[in-house]
Amino acid sequence: MKKNLDYYRKNAEEDYITTPISVLRYIGEAERRNTVLGIVISVLLFVCFLSFIGGVLIGEKNQNVELKK
């Protein structure tokens, strides 16, 4: 069985009375880190996409200038 964050969260939810508070805090912190990491990756992908589109548009503009000459 693969033990990932969901596994530990479900175990903590099933037996939250005996689960140490430090474990619950760690699970919460790990979930927040995953969320932040997902946002950072999304922003980086968006920036890469914008850079690509900008490069294509600049390339088209330069190609049009060369064709007019």
C-alpha cells in the first residue's frame, strides 16, 4: 500500500482523538505546501506560455518587416 499524504490524513481523521497534535499540524502544513507548490508551478507555466507567445509575435513582426524590404 502506498503511504502518501491522503493515507496519513485519513488515518488521523479516523482516530483523531489519539492522534498527536504535532501530527495533525504536520499534515496541515504539508497540505498547505502542496497547494503553494501547485500555485507556483501554475504561475511558472503561465509565464513560459506568455514568453513563448511573445517570441512568436516578435518573430512574426520581424518577418513582416523583412518581407516589406
